[in-house]
Amino acid sequence: MPGEVTAILTLNVHKTRGDFKLQVALTMGEEVLVILGPSGAGKSTILNMIAGLVTPDGGSIICRDTVFFCHEKGQKRVNLPPYRRGTGYCLQHPGLFPHLDVSGNITYGAPAGMNPRERETRLQELLALLRLEGLEHRRPGELSGGQQQRVALARALFSRPRILLLDEPFAALDNLIRARLRYDLLNVRRSFRVPMILVTHDLEEAYMLGDRIAVMDNGRLLQIGSREEVFYHPANRRVARFVGFRNIWTGRVLAADREGDTLRVAGEKFQAQLPYAPLEPGRRVAFGIRPEDVMLIRPGRILSRPVRENVFQVEVTAVVPEVHTCRVFLRLEQGKTYDIEMLLPRHVYQREKITPGDRIMVSLKKEALHVLPE
């Protein structure tokens, strides 16, 4: 997140459940923070702690200068109940009241004594923003899954929360509806400027919606940074695997040339040139590249320097067409299933007519290769 930001949420908590130990510290500003991680990493537990549904064993949670929770030595103990925290919470299941219509569900959490005119103004604003106009008097059973989730989101926003918590709200919906709801969420952000924490397993969703991304595993934060940092400069092998680095190799440093911005590494089967890193010769390293950054070299192409630095002849072992892309598996020599995974746009795959057994040339783009600290 560029520049100095005002902290909206400061969280430093720990909790033990049996063999599982969670310990997380983070600060966020006026942004969308996405938490990524495998099932059981502790992502939802963090949201529940902020909302007041799970009590940490210790630490503190402060949101907009309001202490939600404090259990630290020498400090006054605080544990605000959920209704006093002013959080909005939207889950995978909408959880609508079946006996109330859309308007009743949205305004259910209205503050006591709220002016009727303000109540109606807020309701109409949310109905318009989330494409619910004309559905005000329908019951949940008369709505589609996407409509129900938009009602749940409107309800979470109605009370103008300090922070909006989203726990995989689109996971149960089909791809078309999910894509539209992501767009709705972007509109919400522009209109309300409410900080959000979104838990998701969907990498595309994380990249599209997140200003910053936190990767968790086994109760710990492995990396937190901008989407570019996390997706293209992962902190270690575990993060790299999770965010889509399918090509990871191990090798040893041959030389580090700061002036030439080059780190030469020898892998088991090939040598590669990477962007400079201050590593001593002989050091063992892991390095990798995303499949979409492996370039197919067409015969006769004049190669620019960034492309020609890591060019290899490979054999195609398998081709897996996908909706918009094609996944191509390549090997450098006989005896292995594959060494490199490449992701091609669909039109390139159709034009080149690549099939198993073909010998082709590929380039591992130097600027896309990344050293992964062990």
C-alpha cells in the first residue's frame, strides 16, 4: 500500500485450540485486505475474533480508536460484545430471515431510534447500488442465490459499519453470478469507502479485489503485501505454490553481478539468469516462474535481450485445453513427465497447433524469474 496510511484496524492476537496455534499481527488502513490460505489456516477465526464471535487467548484488537479486545499484561481487560463493535459481516450463506421481505432483511439491524426518513434514504441507496430495486417486497425464497447474497451484503452495510468482514461470500455461487458480485463489491467500495477484509480461496478474486493480500497457513501469516508483491515476488516456496508458481526448481548460485543486474543459477538440468540478488556463489537456492511467464518462441523470431537470456529447447509431453487458456507441459530431457509448465492464451495455442511430441523453443523471462528464500 503506497505512502503513509492511517491505521483503521490493528490486530495482534493469539489463540490455541488443541494442537492448532494461531498467532497473527497485522495493521490495515482504508483498503481491501484479502486473506488467502488453505482450509484450516485460521482465516475465518481472524474474522470471528474481530466480530466478537471468538475470544482470543490474549492480545488486542483496535478498530478506529475503539478497543474491541484487550488481554495484555498491565492493560485494562476489554472484550466488547459483537453488537457494540459496529462490524458488518457477510458469510458464504446469506442467513436471511425467511419471514421478512428484502426491505425488512436489509433494515433489520437499524440502530434504535433511527430517523424514519434516514432509514428510507439508506434503504433506497442500497437497493439501487446492489441492483435490488423492484425486489423490496419479495421474501428470500423468491430470490435467486445471487440476489440473496446481495441482500445480505446490503444488510451488512446498512448500519454503516466501521469495517466490513467478508467470509467467502461468493463461494457457493456459479462463475457468472460470482463475477457480477465482484463488480458489485467494487461499486460498494467506491461508494462507501469502508475498509474490508475478504477471505477467499479464489486467486482471481483475490487479485481483482485486494489492495493488499495476506497469505496464511497453519495459524501464521506467511506474507502480507500488495497483490503484485505477493503474486509475483512471493516470500518463500509455500507462498509461491499457493499463489500459482507451478515452476519451482532448486540450484546453486554461480555468480551475482550487481552492475549487470544478473544472478546466474545452476539448476539440476539447466542454468538460468535471474534479476540480481545479493547471494554468495555456492549458496543453495530455490527459484521459480509463473506458467504464464514462460514464453513460446516462434521459429525465426528475432529475440530481444530479455527473451534470449533463458532460451531452451523442450519436448511437449501433454496439452490441457482450458476455457480461455491452454496448459502445456514440457520436459528438457527424456525420463521425466515434465520439467516446465507453460500457460498459453487460447488463440496462441490454436494458431501454433501444439501437440504432444513436438519440439519447441521457450524462454523463461529473466524479469519474471524469482528467488524463493528457503
